[in-house]
Amino acid sequence: MAELRLVKNDVVSINFTKNPQPGVKLNVMTSISYNVKFISSQNKCLGDAIIVMQDPEHKDVFTLELHMIGIFAHDYPEMNNAAKKIIHVETAKILYPFWNTVLGNVLTTVGAPPVVLQPLNINPSDVLIKE
């Protein structure tokens, strides 16, 4: 079986807006945008995640945007679309605990209650590969 190894994990940026409004009850939602860019000449790929927490109706009251990347080395012998889909899913699974840790630390630091992201359940057949 091919090997996938995390080489580096880093926070690119954290953007936070908190503007409390008396009487406004927030319904904070979390969205994750995750893309993988392949560097086939080096057998590496870059997992790029943007995690946004906000109330869709009160974006000006509370918004947290966390941008994180992970650099991976792999030894997949053939980099076809099927392999890319598997790598996409596996890199997200590897980075997930880091996203949770950083997100929890940031929320605690800004005085918000920490949350845990919902478990990832990405089906490789749902991954869109752009050439």
C-alpha cells in the first residue's frame, strides 16, 4: 500500500470578529472548504483548509476564519484521479485533529466556548478533481 506522510502543518491566518449585541442569540454554523494541490514532480501535495464559524444571520457579530495548510509526501506509483481522490480523503483525516486543536485554542483564547468539529465523513466518489 502507498504511504502518505505529513511533512509540515501550519496556520496561515486567523481572522476573528466579535461585536457583541445585547439580546442577539447566535446560531453559529461551521463550514470547511478543503482542497488538495498536487506537486507531482516532487511526490508532494498541499492540503489547504479554510474553516469558517459564524452565524449566517449575524455575520457582523461573530466570525472566526481559520486558514491552515498541511504539506504531505507520498509514494503513490501512479497519480491518477482515483489516487488523487484517496489522497484528498486521507489528508483531510490526518489534518482533522490539528484543525480541532487550533480551533479550540483560538476559541478559548478569545473567550468563546470551545467546540469540536463534527467528524469528517468524506466519500472519495464525492471528491471533485480539477485538471
